[in-house]
Amino acid sequence: MDRTERILDLVALLLDAREPISWAELREHFPGDYGGSDDAAERKFERDKAELVELGFPLTYVQGDDERRDGYIVDRDAYYLPEADLSKEELAVLYAAGSAALASGAFPGRDDLAHALRKIGFFAGQSLPTPRVRMELGSVHEGQEKEISARLEQLWDACAARKWVDLTYASPKQAGTTQRRVDPYGLALRRGAWTLVGYCHLRKELRTFHVHRIRELKVNTARPRTPDFQVPADFSLEAHVAYFPWQHRFHEQEEVVLHLSGTLASRAASLLPGATLEPAEEGAVRARLPVTFVDGLMRFCLALGPDCRVEGPERAQARLREMASRIVSCHDDSLDKVST
């Protein structure tokens, strides 16, 4: 029996057992593998045990007592996931989101996602209701879906196994390409563009890489079961991939203070995630927001209308006035052309 088949049979035997299985019983079930000399059989089983633990199989040895005997047993609470207990409407949203991700043409973990969707469809029983949702997951890079999809699968596996990758990368900031060795920490999707975040050995710091700019990709295949690096406990994708325009890292971080009144006051938390909110006068809110791209926030403030006012710093107020003046000037020019 080859090792893979033995591991699978071992898992099936242990999951099916209702009480601990002794070492003697294991040897009886696998006479061709554990039936040799004691030392050789024990060494082989120890290797198999280590592989099961590495695969996340919670195998433990229990000391017997009056109620049960000595042997190996599986912690079922640790092995089986609890019931999700989702409503059909919630299942429908999950199914729709997963289906949209698969249809996007470039999404990592496609096989796992497709398998999960089949489970959702099976356990939902009757037809799932059609959810009213809108999703924009399609790639913004037409014609590159297959190429990007293949790279995403490689990066997905490299992130999961914590194996370094070699990249040939075409940076938008310089001509030509550079060779990078990167410890991949995670992947993020924003507005149809995938970004890899990881430690760049060339630059000696965390960097972001647009997946569509990777020209060649090679994952380290040496010692596949041994991680090449550890992801820092305080690592956060959100800190490196901007979700809002004012989070793009174009300058040093500074605090911008906004005054929100009217209907905007009650929506401050959802409009400005991460802002520190404090009450202003009655019915108004003051928001303090860390910003690394002032122009991005000022454009957003203009879109919110007169109920959003910039209280500081002066540089932000000046940029808002400049942008507003240009808008007024453009509209004045348009009115002049219409009148003539």
C-alpha cells in the first residue's frame, strides 16, 4: 500500500471508530505497513502521525480508565465544523457572490470555491431565492483573464503554504522589468484589480505588486511542507491596499478634520470608516481622519455637498477651495458657450 492510500485509510478508520484504537489494533488493520519489526513499525507510524497533524487532523492519544481503554482517538469537536445555520436568503447571497467570483474569470481558489458552491446548492434543498445584489468583480484587464487566473492560483497556494516566489515584475514607475523574491502575505481585490502584498527581499520591506504586471512567476518547490517564512501577527491587508481614495500613500499621513451636518451626521461612520467621531453642535458630527492623499478626500467631500465642511488643516482647506473654483470655472465657461 502506498503512503497516500495508507493515510486515507487511516483517517477513515479513526473517524469511524467509536472508542480509542490501540497500537495493537492499528498493526492488525495495517499488517503490511505496521507489521514488521517494532522499531520500524513505530517509526513509520510516527511519520504518518506527524503528517496527519500537519494536515490539521486532531489525532491524540488518551490514557485509558474504567470507562475506556488506551488508544488513539480523534477530537471530533476540533475536526468537524459547527452548523452554519444560515437562512435561505443568506445562502442565496453567498451563492450569488461566489458565482460572480467564478464568472469573473480571474479568482484564486476556484476549485475550492466551486466545491463550496455545490455544497451550498445541495444543502439548500429547494430553489434558492434570487438575491437583489450588485457586484463588480470583473477584471479591468481585458484579454488577460486566463494568464492572471493562473498566476492567482499559484499565488494563492504560495500564500497558504508560506513559500517564497520569484517574480519578473514590470513596475509602472520605471522602464523594463526587475527580478524580485517575495514572501507573499496576502492577495486583495479592489475595483477589478488584484494586488499581492508581501515582503520584497530586493527592497527589504513590505511592498505591493499588481498581479497583472507580473510577467513571470515561479514558486519555491523545495521542502513543500516546510514554510519559508511567517506572516507577522500584526499584518493587515487593509494597511497596504487602499480601499478609499484618501488611503493612497502619496504623502506622509496627516489628520484631516471634517464637520458633517444634516443627514450626513448620522451616516458619518459608514461614510468615513476608521474616522474618530465626536459630537459637534446639536445634530452635527466632527470626524478626524488619518489621510495619506488629501486630494482624494477633498474630491469625496465635494461630492457630499455643503453639509460636509473641512475644518483643517489649512492645506486641505486650500485644496478644497482650488478644486471648487475649477469646477465653478468649468461651469461658467459652459454657460457662456450656451448663451452665445
